[in-house]
Amino acid sequence: AGWTVSGGLFFHRKHLFALMHERNRNLFFEGRNRRNGRKGNINMRKRAAVLALILCTAAVLAAGSLLPFSGRNPKNRGQKTEVESLPESLSQEESGNKEDTVSKEEEKKEDTEKKDDAEKEENTEQKDNAEKEENTEQKEDTEKEEDTDKKEDAGKEKDADKKEDKEETQNDGDGQSVLEQAQIMYEQYNYDEAIVLLKGQEDFESNQDYMNLAAKCQVARESLVEYPLEKITHVFFHTLIYDTSKAFDGDSDEGGYNQMMTTVDEFNKIIQSMYEKGYVLVSPHDMATVSEDGTVSRGKIMVPEGKIPFVLSQDDVSYYHYMDGDGFASRLVLDENGQVKAEYIEDDSSVSVGNYDLVPILDEFIREHPDFSYHGRKGILAMTGYNGVLGYRTDIAYKTGENLQDDQKAFLDSHPDFDYEKEVEEATKVADAMKASGWEFASHTWGHMNATDRSAQDLKTDNEKWEAYVAPILGKTDMIIFAFGADIGGWEGYSMDNDKFAYYKSRGYDYYCNVDSSQYFVQITDQYFRQGRRNLDGYRMYYNPDMLSDLFDVSQVWDTSRPTPVPEM
């Protein structure tokens, strides 16, 4: 059998070498044919298949020839082999070999298990790492999305803020558009501010209305002329009489009202006449400026040719108790639109709100005629404090109940629910609204004192009360308008050796006004501004109508409900 197998194997090897030689020969010719552009792939594949079959057969026969003594040899099936009769030493050796084989198989199995465990661990780690990476990526994506959302939200908020800011810029508290605001500035000769407002808009260069108005301002600015400060007059009034039948009713107060007061009807005609003559409201602060160290300098007022600057003030806007029921307003209030109006108490004790005094009347007139005001100026209210301010009972006596006058006691008795703090709060709101709309406040001394007759110490004590109980409501002021037409010095002027002036100057007063019947009285030094005021009342109109002809014709203004003659002073 060995020879047969060996012979068979030799025979196959012989043929195998022949086949291999044939294959190499074919490969040579195929390579040559390929180089010559011929195709021999099909024959090569066939020969390769035959060669593979022969190689497989030879391998099987060779494997069988190596197992002549094995019981697993197919040719020995059913035969008893010599393995059973092998010597003991050989059996032990074979057993040892078997144990080694089993040990190796166990080691192999153990290695396989370790390998599997390592692969599992590696797979687990890879899976964990993949999950971590995925989680990290998801977290980063989430954070990016959140950041994007935040940025988008921030952008939206920013755009909304810009929109709100633009809307606020384009509309003031009265709902006026930018163009309306600039138009008013233009009509009030405030050309520079109008140009700044218009050019400050983002759409200025694309808004033809803005550009046209700015151009008008530039042209109008070139035509302005400087008005001489020493030729600016100052007129003043007291509280206006609304119901003349109650003011001129024959009682003890009628004479004083007839002398010093002006009726609502007369005031309306006066300002209409002055407007038609070209008068324009200005402030002492336009006529002079004050530096931080208290040095006063001349101002400059630029108006169109033909316009006449003037200053207006009103005294004692406190609506004193003695005036109750005599046809005057009772106090100033804010209406539902935030505009300053006057309250008037009717005969049936009901309260009406309207234009019953100078402030709301002038406000309304300027709304209709904005060119009656220079840069938004209105008037100055000269305020005392002993009965409160603006019709509100804000003096400290109403809170403490000390040193009360009879009319103050009567007021508190008739108002058991009086709330001092609320009075102060409401008065402050009205004062703030007035200042925001162009009004100014001046001291008229707290107790309506005669500054000529009183000592410097008296004036100091009085001013301390004004600063304590009036200034917190109306605001600190640098103007003092003396009561009774008094003054603290002669026409020559003030100096620091004047104790009264030195005190007032030390308290921040730089503007001083007295009463003077002259058309003009203006003094401007490096220490103060000083101006005389003309009283437009029953006494002046009745006895000196010619002195008012530059302002109006008394015969066209006079209220025929006034009793005549007006009592002499």
C-alpha cells in the first residue's frame, strides 16, 4: 500500500511538474500575445481551473499517505491496527502527548476566551467611547443650539430696543413726531436744535421732509439779528380774575383787586395784541449766563428782523385763602393729558377744570402760536410759601399746626381729612410738569416781605424758610423777584458791601427783579443781572394808558366790568 500510495504520489507529482511547465509555457505565450494585443484570457482561466483541481486531488492523496498507521485511515477501517499492541512505554508517551494536547487545547481555549474577553472589553470600551463621543457631540450641538437661540433672542431684543428707541426719538411725551418737534423748533427760532434733531435720525438722507425742513432752518438762521439786551421789557401780572362779578362785588377786597389784578378777558386781549406787534417771550437766562464760579456774562438773543423779545412773570400764584370765593381759580392741576390746567370751584361747590388763570391760558396760546415763544420759553412764577404753592397747602404750619393764622385754622377745620404729604406730592408733580414745558420759578420771599424795609437778618430768616419748604417742591432757583416792588439797592447797582446783596449772592441768587414803570431797565454786571418790571393791571391801565402803548391799546383791552374810578395807591 505504501508503494502504491508512493507510486501514486510520484505519478501525480510527475504529472504536476508537467502541468506546471505547461502553465508557465502558456503564461509566457499569453504574455507575449497580450503584448502583441491578442487575448488569451479564456484559455488561461480554463487551464488554471484544471490545475487547481489537480492540486486539490494531489493534496488529499498526500494527506492520506501520511497516515499509514492511523485507525482513522479510510483503508484501515474494520481492521485491527498495531496501535493496540504497542509497548506500555509507547502508550504512556502517547498518553502524555494526549495530555499535552489537551493542555494545549485548554490553553488555546483559555487564550481564545481571554481574546474574546479582551475583544468584548475593547468593544465595550469602544461602545462607551462612542456613546461618550455621541453624548459630547449631542451636548455640544445642544449648547450650540442654545447659544444660537440666545443670540437670536438677544438680536431680537436688540432690534426691539432699537425700534423702541427709534419710536421714543420720533415721539415725545405729547405724541409728537420728530418732524412735528423740529417744526415747532423752527417756528420758535431754535434753528440749530432743529437741525441737530433732524440730522440725528437714521433716515435723514432718505427723508425728503427732514431734508427740506433742515434746509429751511439753515436759510432762516442766516437772517437772524442780535437784539439789544437793554431794550428788552419785562411785564408782570397777578392771579387773573375769572369771574368779575365776584371780584368786584363791593366788599373790602374789591379795591385791591381793581388796582392790582387783571381779568382773564383783558389778559387774552393783551397777549393777542403783543403777538400781533411781534413780541416774543424770552427768559432772563437768555439775557445773561452764569459760570460755575458765579461770574455773570452777557447773553445773546438772535431773532428775525422785526421780532421784539420780552419777559413775562406772574406773582403770588399760591391762591391765598383770602381769595376763596372771589372769582379766582383755586389751584393748578394736571388734566388727563398731563397738561397744566386750573381748577375753579363753582357756586354749587362742584369743581371745573380749564383755562381759568394765566398759566393754562398762555400754554394754550403758545400751542396755537408757537412763534410767540423764543426757544420754548414761557413765563416766570414768583412764589411765596406761607400759604403753600400753586394752591396746595404745603407750608409746614399745615402739618405741625403751629403758628397758624385764622384762615389757615379755618381751612384745616373744614378739611378734617387733609393729607399734608399728598399735598406736597401733588404740588411737586404740577411744578415738574411746568418746568418741563418751559416755565420757571423765582423766589418772591417766603413771607412776601418788603426787602427795602427789612433787615438783612430778617431776609436771611425768611429765605431759609423758602429753601426749606418751597424749594423742595419747585426746585432751587437763582432768581428773586422782590415783593411790593421793593429792592435791596438804588438804581446805581449792587455791591458786595451791601449785606442784603452779599447774602443773596452767597445763596446762589444771580437774577434780581424789582418794579419799575419805565419801558426798559436792565443792568448786567459780572456779579448779577437786574431788570425792572412793568405792572399790567387796573391801576396802570386806568392812570397811565400811554405808558403801555408800545404793548397794546388800553381802550381795546379794558374790561368794562371794572368799577371806575380805580382806587388810587
